[in-house]
Amino acid sequence: MMVFIGLLIHISNELPDYQLDKQYQYRNFSTIFGERTATIVYLVFTFLAELLLIGLVFLYEFNLILYAVIISLSAILGAFAIFVLWKKRWKTDTFVFNLFTVFMGFDCLGLVLLVNII
């Protein structure tokens, strides 16, 4: 999960500066593969991280009420981030990056809470 989160945040962090990176010929993921591909990749990582969080219910026994709250809030945050990205015509700016950062931070917090509280 941490690999997905790290790559998601790294790629979504590159996209707000995509035009400047391209202008100054910086070699990073988004300039090598393109803005559209980078956006698709970090959205896929978003879904994979969420699926891993959902998959915890099959691996551990923990408080199901806490699990339901964490999954619900995480899904709402993720859906809102994707909605804002869609409204901005799939252009990642600083606001969208911050939404995905909060979403991933919440997933990390949820992972730690769920695995450590039995």
C-alpha cells in the first residue's frame, strides 16, 4: 500500500508543474509518459490503495464499526478528489494534489489504526 501511496503522491505532485517541466526539459514520469498517462496511472494507484484497504477485512479481525467509518470516509474523500479532478477537466493542479494527499494520508492513518487496534 505504501508503494502505491508513494507513487501516487509523487506523480500527482509532478502534474501541477507539467508545462514548466516540459518547457525546461525536466525528465520525470509525467514528461516522459505524458500528462494523460500520468493522470491515469495515479488514478489507478488510488483505486489499488483503496482496494488494499478494503482487503484488510479478509486478513485481520478488528472493530468492524471503526473499519466501516474509515472505509466510508476514505471512499468519500477519494470520490470528492476524483470529482474535483473531473470538474477541472482532468487537469491536476495544487488543489487536486492536496485532495489526493489528504485522501492518501487518511488511508495510511486508517491502515495503521486498523492493524494496530484489535
